[in-house]
Amino acid sequence: MIFKISGREERINIHGGDIYSYDRDLIDFSSNINPLGIMEGLEEYLSKNLKKLSLYPDIKYRRLKKNIADYLNINEDEVIIGNGAVEIINNMILMFNRVVVFVPCFSEYILRTVVLGKNILKLSLDEEFRVKSSVLPKILKKGDLLILGNPNNPTGLRIEKQELIKIAKIVEDKEAFLLLDEAFYEFCEEDYDSIKLFYNSKNVCIIRAATKFFALPGIRLGYAFANKDFVKTYLQYELPWNVNSIAEAAADYIFKNRDYIIKSKNYIKQQREMMYKHLSKIKDVKVFRTNCNFFLLKLLKYDEEYVFERLLEKNILIRKCSNFEGLDKSYIRVAVKKEEENTKLIEGLKKCFE
């Protein structure tokens, strides 16, 4: 699809989770949502809060910010909230002169930059889809916004701790700004917490969200950590009442449920290891290592369209990746889901290449 703006053309990337285009029930491997689904008790809790829909949310979101601050172990004046992580990304782009990204990456980094009429510099990841920090000192300028997925979508890779520290130092030296999109943070091994790493930094913002890990894409709740002085500046770009009352009520419940968080982490780790083991055995498929809840696969035979259609015949929906800049028709992405569903995907892929 082609999107025109200011004489330039950009593709609008299709997102995962488009089950609405099909007239039957599908196993959706295109959407990277926690397979355990909505946590027990949340639906009942939200139903008791429906009366709040007749009231405006607190325009200062005091209770919501306290819940997020407690969950992230930060102060309330260091919290940014958004109508999903994408709203925060959009507002951040508004604040800077130029955006720098490594491709392939989440499509909205590029699309929002183009729509907002900002300049963008696209750099390539290395052959193993790692960030090449060595190029940054030569190209970063004062006032740039460097956006990095951590872990990155669609590659699933997290930036190694020492490499991330090196990148942040380069950004600081260049008087630029680092935006870490950590929407998939909770799915990762707990080897480091970037909020703790950069707690005293004035030029780092770290985004997270309820969408993926808490399986709540429908409530649109994104949040971020940043230095309190930066937060004050950011608020000038924020729309009033940008988070709805249901999302606010959900935050009262979800961040306190440690059992769900631990259970989800353990389940994803187990299924991720199982899937990697079996996917790696499929002839004509290269499986890339991942740090989160989805895999990027390279098809060594056939292309994304062939595999997409064959799996769709089995009511399995996958993510074609040719509309990620930096990838082509030989790549697909699949989520980690429940064990029986993961088994169906593995068997379906095997038959595609028989």
C-alpha cells in the first residue's frame, strides 16, 4: 500500500492481528499477545467499574500514575501515559528535529515520522539483526531522536546490556535523545532493567505497555519512564483525557497480580524453547533466536505468500514480513501461543515444505 504526503511516498505497513478480514475462526500467530489471555478476575473487576464511563477521567491521572510508578519502582512525576505506546511514540517524534531508526523495525516509527513531516534517517541492522552502534558517532546530530525497539519488532532481539550502555553514552555525547520501545519487555529474561540502568539519565525515555504482556490491546494503555524535567516538557504535547476510564480501572488490578506475571513469564519461556527446538528441524526454514514471544523465520524455499496461503487453509494466520523495510518476501513472523496451537503451527509448516 502506498501512502502519499508532502510529495513523498511511504508504504503503510500492515499490522498483525487482522482477524477481521476473514470470515472464520483462526489461530492468530500474527499477533504477539500473551497466550494466557486476560488475567483471572479482571473482567469481573472492570464490570464493577462501568459506572465510571459516565464521568471524565481524572485529567491529571493521579491514581493511574501512582499504579504505574509503583509497578516500575519510580516516582509519579517520572511517568508518561498514552493511548497505547503509539501515542507516546507519536508525541516524542513531534518533539525532535530528526528521527533515526535501524531497519527492520516497528512500522509506526517510520510512518508517524513521515505523517508528521519530520526528517528520518534509516540505518540497517547487521546480518544477525543487531544494532551497529559503531555507525552512530558519525551520523547522530544534536536534537536527533534515536528510536530502538528493545526487544525489536519483528526480529525479537534485545540489545545486550553493555551495548545499550555504549549506545546511550554516544547519544548523550551527541546531545541527542534515546527512545527505547520496550513493549515486549516482560517477555524477556530478567538480565537487566533499562529503567534502573538509565534512571539518572536526562536524555532517555523508556516505553512499555499493557497491550502485549497483559493481553489487553483493546484498552490502549501505554506508559513510559523519563526524567521528571523531560516529562514536564512532554506534557505540553499530550492531549487531555488521552486514557479512558476502563484502562485506568484495569491498571488498578493488573500491576498487582504477581502470580499472573510469574506464570506468564515461565510459560512463554517454556514454549519459546520448545518452538525453537522443533522449528529449527524444519527443512528450508531458518529460525532466528528471539528474546521475547515471537520468532522471525526466513523461508529458504517458496515465499511468504505460498506459506501464508497454505497455513490459512489450516485456519492458521501468520505475519508476512515483506512490508517491513529491510526484509523481503522470504520472511515471516510467528507468535508464541498455547502449546496445542504451537504444535499445530509446527506441523503445518512441516507440511508446507514436504
